Amino acid sequence: MKKHIITYILSLATITAFAQQTMDHAHHMDMKKDTTHHQMKMSMSSQYSIDLPMNRDGSGTSWLPDESPMLSYMKHGKNGWMSMLHYNQFVRYNMQDVFKSGSRGGNHFDAPNMIMGMTQKRIGNGIFGINAMLSFDPFLVGNAGYPLLYQTGESYKGNKLVDRQHPHDLFAELAVSYAQHLGNNTDAFISVGYPGEPALGPPVFMHRLSGMSNPDAPLTHHYADATHITFGVTTLGFRYKDVKLEGSVFTGREPDEHRYDFDPAKFDSYAVRLSYNPSNQWALQVSNGWIHSPEDLEPQQNVDRFTASAIHTKMLNSDSYVATTLVYGQNHYSDNGKALPSILLESTLQLTKTAIYGRYEYVRKDAEELDLHAMFPANPNFDINALTIGTNRIISTFKNTDLRVGLQGSLYASPSALKGLYGSVPLAFQFYLRISPAMLKMGGGKAKMKKMDMGGMEM
């Protein structure tokens, strides 16, 4: 594992240096061409609308606040193509249940990661876009995932993954899109992915500024945004001003344990989402998904998933921001009729060099979800609370790339019936290095725009 991680980090450094050289060359050429402000504005539009800024693009076709900064490298290429590269790489030691108050904890040295590239071109009054996202989790985390108390979802070697977060697939997104400008403040678009992300839930956790510093997936992941890797999805959307309505048909089954291949596309599930950005600092959405047979070990079970979220981002200055996300998610299960809710609240204060962040989660899981049906045959519900607080600091910036060192701790409040397994209040701790592009600035001199975060591009 350590050998794989070291090899990967060296490769990532090579990619970073190449991307920065490409960006520097592109910037030099742009200065020579004396690009006008209007041309720059048009080249930096959303992938789904020539009227909207790129900052609004979230994972899949979701929306972020317009004030969201971006962490990426950018290149303005020939013939009107504009490309960006974004990644987020952790190298960390993770210990769940530090004081061994229960029997469900574990520890792991791993490197959760994602890398995403996108390119787009203006065609008349439309935009053609291509997105590709990879995750090297299968190599650098392992097919069994990493320890995470009370986490559930997906399976490995015929068993449910419980108290572990599954790795993401090597191919996390391969998608194309076309958006057509229909008139003043009006667009329609189509997006096709294999894999891709349907119109269900908020931007996925790894592309939210409020959660980007946290290496762990939320415990609420499979209640809100777990459909971000779907092998077969088509989304149609219509926007008028700051309101967007979109619908998707997609494959309901979650990725299998073979993380390097392409799963069958079935297009047996549906989702609809309504998004509204009332100002530059807010992004709101409500969505519902009718998911057919998402779990491989429970093929007869269908899930209706409802989500609602609010994201707020405010730039404090060119180097600092505060970003907050509130998400409600609920799964309604067809086999037992249960409706299990979840709430997530996360926030990050990014100062010039230091970030301070936190995440609170409430989630209701039953004995079946936690694979405890033998111990609790009546299948009771358990209310779980978790609080995470962390910080990291930029220790070096080289070639527009930030190297951060960070640490975080998590406290889990166990339900009384599970204290014998987990302990009353188990504590988790981890420390890490994080490598990612720095905040992006565009232009020069007085025309320099605010630094921006690729907070919508998913891996």
C-alpha cells in the first residue's frame, strides 16, 4: 500500500508540473492576444449556460453559489476550447475508536483521492462539454474501503460494508453535454454519462467547499448524494433566470465491488430536481429519486430518496471565504415501508493559510442497515449523532499547487442499545497531508478576478 501511494504521489507531482506549465503558456498567449473582457467572460461561462458563470457548476449538473471560488488549473486552447483540471489528494493515517471503547473500530494508512478534467467549446449559441473523472481509491485505499464508524452502503465479497466507507470506482465520470441558449435568460441542456450523476441531491460531498477539507465521506452519503457514480444516466434540463428544472433516467444499482470495470447500464430509475439560486451567495435545491434495486445484496429492495439542501458561500477577501451546507436526506424502503431520515450541517472557514472546519450529522439507521439483524431480529431503528472538527494549514505553494497539513477528530454518540459494540462516545482521530490546486485567479492587474474553487467538479 505505501509503495502504491508513493508512486502515485510522484505521478501526481508530474501531472501538476505539466498542468502548471500549460497554464502559464496559455496565460502568456492570452496576454499577447490582448483578450477583451467580453471574450474572457464568454470563455468562462457555465458548461450548461452561456449566461451563467462557471463558478455555479457543481458536480454533475447541480448548482453551487456563484460566489464559490474554484481550485483548478485552466487552459484557454485553440479554436475556442477551454479546459480545467481539478484534484484533491489526501495522504493520511486514520484511527477510528482511539481508546478502543468498542469492538467496531479500526485504523488505516491510505490516500483517498479524486482527479477531474473538463473541457468545453462554444458552438453558436450553445456549449458542448466533456467531463472525465477518475479516482485511484481502488489502489490507494483498497477494495474494502477505509474504517469509518457507523458508515454503511455497498458490499464487498458478499458482505455488507459496515463501519467502512467503500472506495470510489476508477472511472467515476465520463460524460458529454450540450446546452442551447433559447433566449433571454433561458437555456435547455442534455447530459449523458457512463458513468455520470443524475439530478438527485446536492453537489456531492467531495465537491462542496464546506466539506472539501474533510477526507471522510459523510455518514449521510447514502441518504443524499450517493448516486454521483451511476453507470448510465441521461439528464434533460431547462433553466429560466435562476430557476432550473431537470429530470434524469439512470441505472439504480450502485457500483459493484469490481472497481475497475464498467457495470451494465439499465436505465431503470428516475429523478427530478428543482434548483434555485436567489443570490450570488446561495444555492437551494429539492429533489426526489425513485431508485430501483440499489444494493446488490438486497435486489428486491427499491428506495425512494428525497433530498433538500441549502448552500451558502461568502468571499471574505481574495484569499478567504466561509462556506456552509445544510442537507436533509431521507430514504423510504419498499420492503419494510420505513422512512429513515438524515441531517448534515458542515462549514469551512478558509483564511489566507489556515482552514477551520466542522461537520455535524444525525442519521437514523436500522439493524438491517448496520448488518445487526441476527442480534436484533425485530429490526429496531437507531439514532446516531456524529460531530467532526478539524483544521489544516497551507505549508507550501508551488506551481499554483497547495500542500496542506491537517488533523481532525470525530465524536460519535452511540444509541444505548449499541454501546456494548461501539462504546458510549467513541473518538476517532486522523492526521493528513492534502494536495490540491490553489485558488484560481484569472487575468492580471486590476482586472484580476477573485480566486475561485472547482467546487463543482466531481471525482
